[in-house]
Amino acid sequence: MHLTRRTAAVLGAVALACAGCATSDVRLAAPSGVGSSAAGAAHSSAASSGAGHASPSGSATPTASPVPAAATLPLAGKIVGIDPGHNGGNFDDPAYINTTIWNGMEDETCDTTGTQTASGYTEAQFNFNVATDLQGDLVADGASVVMTRHSIQGVGPCVTTRAQIINQAHANVAIDIHADGGPVSGRGFTVLEPVADGPNDQVIGASMAFGSLVRAAMLADTPMPASDYYGQGGIIQRDDLAGLNLTTVPKILIECGNMPNPTDAGLLTSPQFQHVLAEALTAAIVAFLTGQPIQTG
């Protein structure tokens, strides 16, 4: 199977995680700033053909088994866009992030700080951790990955720029990663799907199909339930977000859980849950781009 699956024991442990759990600051080697990066999987054929070399005793030394060609990977030749919402430096530059932009339907601020748990663990950190895990999984499956930010220390970019980065890369599919700041009593994830507004008209059907796969993978492979306070069964359509309004590629936004809720916070701050979540999103992306059923487990 193309995904590295955690055991049921890991999922059980994650489900019992406390709200005060913390994760390390995961950072990419690429410098901070606005832009995109395409990271293709590098696979080379290391084996030589023919008989092996003779040893001093006269016996043949076996040659190495051929390494599978990159073309055999499920996402070979595909481009995936990942937008980790918000940024760590947004807290320090309100003048920049409060700049007004046009989101395709109405005025919206350039960006926001995002939410956080009661213990102060930020959504910006969570989004980046999951995005980095997801990037690694996708590259291992042969994809090139375009990220809209490359650290947890920068400011922005604006939501319009994030959409532009992914559109200009001609991604085959894209996902915006977020966590919600809902009522303390509310639990669960929600998949946000675009509504036709002009620029995104050609990708509405594909985006909805992708959203259904993300929902199915979340329910099958993670302990996070569908939201009980937002949307219907873990799905909602939104027409007021630049990332969805301006997309020209199939895209959804996922609120992976509700940070103010203690149970959700215990999961969202857990590195184990973040890894499992990235694997579930990878399964949905592979299924969408290959037309094969979601590989669960």
C-alpha cells in the first residue's frame, strides 16, 4: 500500500490525548517568504543489468534488485497545491494582514492571525505541521508539491496571493489546511467547498468530488468526527473566501477540528494525530487523482 499506516493502538492513544499536548516547531529548510516550491520525488535506478561480478571463490555476487521507476508511483507527474492557513508572524503585523483585498465576491482582509487552543497553541503552527507532513507523504507518492508558505515565522501572504500561487502552478488539485475557532461545546471537522462565482466555475464539480473523498478519508482513517455545529455531516459550501472563490483548480478548505474544544484540542496538538491526518488527506488526494478507491487502514 502506498501509505504508511499507523496501528490501531496509535489511533487509540491519540484519541486519549489531552488538550495540553504540544508539538515541536516543524520548519522547512526553504527560506521564509512568499512563493511556491515544487518538490518532485527523486527516484533513480541503481541496479545494473546482467550477471554479477565473480567473487574470489568463483561464485557470482548477486546484483541489487531494480528500484521501481518513478512512473510507477501513484502521483508521478501530478502537482498538488497545499495552503497552510495563516502564519506565525501575522500576530506582529496587523497593518499588513488587515489590508483589504477583493476575494472575487466581496471585500475581505488580506489574512488573519487564525485561532488557538486554550493553552495558546496556534492554528498557524498546526496548519504548517500538517502541511509539512502532507508534503512529505505526497512527494513519497511521486507528486510535485507547491506550498504557499515555507515557515511558521513569516507574515501572510494574502489569501489572494495564496490562490494565485496554486493557480499559476497549474496544480491538479489543492487543499487549504485550517482548524476552526468555534464554540467550546462544538466538535469535529468540516470540509468547505466552493460555490460558482466566475473564476472557479469550471472546477466546482471536481472540487465537490474531492471534498467527498476528503470527508470519507477523515471518517475512515482519523478519530476526528464530522462537525456537530458547522455544516451538514462535515460538508458546507462557502462563497466568501478568496481561496475558494478565485481558484481555477479543484480545491477544498478543511477545518480539521475545533481548537477551543478540549477534546478536539487534545487531538489537534498531538503530533501522532497530525501524522494520521496527513495520511488521510494523502489517501483522498491519491484517490481523486488516480480514480481508485480510497485506501484505508
